[in-house]
Amino acid sequence: MARTRISGMYAKDLTKAGVRKALDPTGRLRPYDVKSVVRKADTVAVSILLSSSDTVVDQCYRFTRPIVGVNGQTPVAAAPVSSC
């Protein structure tokens, strides 16, 4: 779900607050903790700590995408990382 939502975001909304709102619009679920949003040249990297009530250990993921997309959907690479 996170990859799809980040893929469809406008470049101006790729901020910590913007990503948080896209992932949890109601603010009630809280499984996502957006740790950072870093822009470098024409790419943005989003680090998210994913929490689950089913697991003891939370997992960090880094989502990377071009800032400017085509046709409303931008390809997003996602990978688990050891720390946020």
C-alpha cells in the first residue's frame, strides 16, 4: 500500500507531513512512522518505520522515486533497511 500511495503523490506533497497524510489519511491507524524524506537532485527517498501488532520487531523501509512522474504514477523502489 505504501508504494502505491507514494507513487501517486504530487512532487510538492513529498514531505514528512504529506507522506504521513497519504499513508494514514484519518490519523487513526498509526502503523506508519515517517522518519525522513530526503531530496537529492531529481530523486526523493522516504524512510518509514512500519509497526505491526502481529510482530515484536518493527521494520524500516526505504522508498525511492523520481520527483517528477509521468501520467500520475511514478515508479517506486522499496527495500527493507536495517535502520531509519
